[in-house]
Amino acid sequence: MAKGHSLFIADLHLSEQRPDITAAFLLFLQQKAIDADALYILGDLFEVWIGDDNPSPLLTEVATAIKALTAQAVPVYFCHGNRDFLLGKNFAKRSGMQLLAPLTVVNLYGTHTLLMHGDSLCTLDIGYQKFRAWWDQKWWQKLILSLPLWYRQHLARKARRVSAMDKKGKTSDIMDVTPDEVPKVMAQYQVQHLIHGHTHRPMVHQLELADGSAAQRYVLGDWYSQSSYLDVSADGWQLYFNPLPQV
């Protein structure tokens, strides 16, 4: 029986260094997602992903929790982010998640909606988009995953340091979505509603498409200082923010 609403989250950046975020996510699965028709995770669930063969206890804990949710007839859908683009079919099977295409249109209670992580909309960040085009190649991903686990861990630590330094030299508008790109993509997929994460700037944006029709862009929040989610039902769409539990 349909419960009447679906939940959307992104940018939790789960890691061993932030047990409070993990605790908040597990609580969210048990108390909020259990009553939903579906849970959509739109990328960057993890701070970094070095392969499905990573024996980290955190991955086991998260996979077990998501699997328990799907066992209660709540499907969980996952769209890759720029931090966990290497998450593969093995972990998806282990956790019970269903992998989505980078851009996916779903019917939300009569409203066709485009789902994505959101990084592809940041076209002004030319350096990042060049890097993104590189790691999006299947042969490159296969090559990286063929490396020893210890070396992938080394590469991940290095990549995080480089990313942190790179962000310091960029203005906020470069790291945000390109305004002109949004209506273009929405028109391409013939939708008037878009949900994404990545920018860590939760908000509901009103815009007008080329044909004059009104459209809405819902940006999900990160979980660094709160647990943020979007609740969608036939009665309305609402962004929520809750404080993280004390760990």
C-alpha cells in the first residue's frame, strides 16, 4: 500500500571521521524513511569511494542498514555523486540499492521530475568539468579499480587534499550551478521540476523555461551540520532540516 510520500537526500559525505553524520543517517532510515514510498540518494553518500572491495566497517554498517530498509518494502535508489562515482553493482546488491542513470526522470505523484547529483550543471568550473569528463570514462574507472586497495586509498587521500586547495581559489558562483544551464537541461528532458544536490546550498528556486512555463529547482542540503531532506507528496514538496544527534 502506498504511503503517499518519497524522500530525497544527498551529500551526507559519510566517513569514519564523522560518526555523528552516520548516526543521523541510521536514525533517519529507522524513523523517517521507513514510512516512505521510496528513498532517493542523489550522490555523495560517502566522502570517498575507493571500490566495492573496501572492507571498511562503516560500509558494512551502512549497507546493512539500507538493506534492512529495503526488506521493509521501501526501495532505495542511488545516483552517483562526484565523491562516490566508483560505487558499483556489488555494493548496490549488498545494500539493496537500485542504481540510477546520471540523469533520470521519475513520476512523483503525477509530476515528472528530473533527478541528478548536480555537478554537471556547474559548467563555469571548467577545470572540474575536464576532470569529470575524464573520470566518467568506463575504461578509466576500470583501470583505477584494478589498482591495489592500499594505493587507491593513497590516491583518495591525495585527491581530497587537492580538492580542498582547489576550492580555496574559486569564487562561489563558479562552484554553483550555471543559471543558463538549468532551463536548458530541463527543456531537454521536458520537465518542470528538478531535484539535485552537490552545491550544498539548499533552496527552492523558481524559474521560467524558454516556452514561458514556470519551473522549480529543489536543491538538497548537505549533512555537515544538520540532517537535510526533501519530502515529496501529492500534497506538497517540503525541505526539512534537523540537528545532528550528539555522539
